[in-house]
Amino acid sequence: MQLGLGRRILGTAAIAFAVIAVAWGQFNGWQQIRALGKVAHPEVLVYFAAAPQFFGGVALQFRKTARVGALALGAIYLVFALLWVPFIAAKPGVYDSWGNFFEQFSLVSGALIVYGSFTQENSQRGAWFVKVGYVCFGICVISFTLEQLFYLSGTASFVPKWIPPGQMFWAVATTVAFALAAIALLSGRVALLAARLLTVMIAGFGLLVWLPTLFADSHKLFNWAGNVQNLAITGAAWIVADLLAQRSALAIAQVPFPTAPHAVNASAAATRS
């Protein structure tokens, strides 16, 4: 199972993350780093974050090294996710920290699927990683729904004003879309269609919401980080869509069917006898 374009998008986003971290050389804009307290040499954190992302991102581009790359990215993104736990513990009633945790964990989920998919074929261990990654991603989509629901006004403010019929309409519409996608993915009903539409929607966020921020202010770290984070989540969603598409194709290929009318008649005659 190759998971072609999805893993390459996730890998490209990881490389971009690494380049951005080194280019800015600091983590002042990263709220979750505050959980570590005062760090004597913050530049160490920059390279700690950049190295595995760059290595993992490059490795994810090639089939032979994809498993190692997925392991590297899964590990670093898990660290990033866990850095939000102290904020969740401090204010469990504030969903912002929960939302940030699950945004990072969606990348872990995508990495798990890639890791499991490139484990030995027909391996139960590989299938377990794929299943866990898939279910975790579905849970992350529930979080995307809740995050937009709890901060609906803030979500609406991100929608470009020129898009009809209005900002709040699209805030509500995309929240409903996230909810329906989560139900479809976790229930298995029309999951492939849901995964593809979800990928298109998240990619649309990048094109319509985040990309214009770079033209408005390319010197702001938040704008670059937001673009790359959205690209990474797009990659994770695409990985899920790739997984479901390949499983669907495999299931169709395994369904036997007669190639000529006489084959049906022969089969029926054999059954009667």
C-alpha cells in the first residue's frame, strides 16, 4: 500500500516546518513551548524540532524510506501534541488547548497510517497501526467540529468577506461538514467520499484563508506556520482518503464475477445439481 500523494504532502509540510523553524530561529510564537518553562538555550529547541521534521519529510517522499520517515514525524508531532497537555490540565474547560492538541495529533494519526501501511504486507502489527491511526484521525475530526462550534464567531472572522453568501454561513456550513465527515469516517458509511470531500475542504482553507495572509504580511511567523499546519493536516486527510481508496479498489478486484452469460448458466446448473 503506497499511499502516494497524501504522504508526500505531509512530508512536504514537514520540510517546510523545518525550514521555517530554522529561518526564524526562535519559538517565541509557539505558545505550547511555555510549558517547558525558561529554556537556557532556546536555539536547541529549534534544531530539535527541525531535524526530525526535515529528515522525516524527505524520507516520506520515497517508498523505501517512508516507514522510517513516518516514525520520525509521528514521534516529533506526538511531542508537540503532548506539550499542550499542561495547558489542558490547567484549564480543562477551555477548548482552545484541546483543539490545538488534536490538530497536532491528527498529524500523528497520518504518520501512524503510513507507518503501518509500509510495515510488512499482511502483517497484523501493521494493520493495527493503520487501524489506530484511522480511528484517531476520525476522533480528531470530531475535535475540529467542536473547535469551530465553540469558537463560531472566530471561525467566521477567518472567512474572506468577498465569498457569498456570508462569513457566518460558511462557518456553520464547514462545522456541519466536519461533523458529517467524522460520522462517516467512524461509522464506515460513505467513508471514502467523506475523506475526499474533507481533504478538498481543508485544502480550500489553505487556498482561501491562509495563503492570502502571506501576501498581506509575509514577515509574520504565525502566517507561515498557519499555512504549513493547514498543509500538513491536508496531507493527513489525504492519507486517509488514499487508504480508503486503495482498500475500495482491492475489495472490487477481489469480487468474482462471470465474464459471459453462459458462465452464469453453468454456475446455476452446477448449484442445482
